[in-house]
Amino acid sequence: MSKAWKQRQNSDPFVKQAREAGYRARAAYKLIEIDAKDHVFKGVRSVVDLGAAPGSWCQVARRHLGPEARIIGLDLLDMDPIEGVDFIQGDFREDQVLTRLEQLLESARVDLVLSDMAPNLSGIAPSDQARSVHLAELALAFAQEWLDDRGFLVVKVFQGAGFDELLTEFRRSFTIVKVRKPSASRSESREVYLVGSGRREH
């Protein structure tokens, strides 16, 4: 498994590009392609990246936005510092973390919420799928609370059980919903990204 993974990494053009460009993970190119299609960074002054570690999406946001834009990463794991990015370690459902976030945002709404979160895989497909959908639901709930009504939500999820219901909930929550499969997302992977804009008031 480890040998096969190394071989795949070494032959992966996005891994090579990421190393050359200084991105921490190949996932950077998924967000870059989504932005090229959906212009999620346009006019953005604040970004919250849920499950930010190791930080490649924060790096993309920092490179795309002006110095006045506020970028905040949250994760249960620690993350090496990125210049111009604030980081909060903890669970974004906890009051202490949300209080710190509110302070950094100065109580303003967020223009862009990102979530490339994935569960730690157990190898039990139904369980892993359910946890993936749950993480996407948490990101959606966060956006319903914090996202500006003109902002964007970008969330990773895996196609399978619960996906259709999640997509229905997205369509209830946003006036425009796109399903994206970036070219940097491996063809054999069931991962897609839901891009929501025009948040509806609940």
C-alpha cells in the first residue's frame, strides 16, 4: 500500500506542480480550478477554511486575495503558520472557538466558506460515507450561520448514500448550486465539490 501510494504520488503531475509552486498539497489545484469556473474569490474580504490543515487552500486564498482580506483557518489538527493567515485550533462547533472566530471577524459575516474536510477512513465504506456526508452537513450549518448572503460555500463530499439528500438541502439553502469534479480530483475517487451561492434566509 505504502509503495503503491509513493509511486502514484511520484507520477502525479499535480503533486509535482504543488511542490514547484510551494503549495502544501495537490488539493490546491482543486480550489484553483473551482475558482476559475465559479469566481469564488471575486470581491472577497474574508475567508474561513474549515479543516484547513495542512493549509494548501489557505495558501491559494492568500495568493488570490489582496493583503487587506482576512483569512482564517480552523482545524482540530495543528497547522504550520502561513503568513497573512490566522489559525484557530479546535472544533468549530465549540463556543470557545466560535468566540475567537467572531473576534477575528469583528462580528462581520464571511464572504467565502471553504471545507475540504474528509473523515479519517476506517475502510468500512458505509460508515466512511456517512461521516463524509455529516462533515459536509456541518459545513453547511456553519455557512447558514456565518456566510454573507452574497457569499460562496465550497464543500467536499463523496457521492454515495446520503449525497442526494445533502444536494437537496444545498438547493434549499442557496439559489445557485454547482457540482464540480476538478481535474485534480482523481478519476477513481467519488469526491465532488458542492459550490453554493446566493444564501437563502431560513
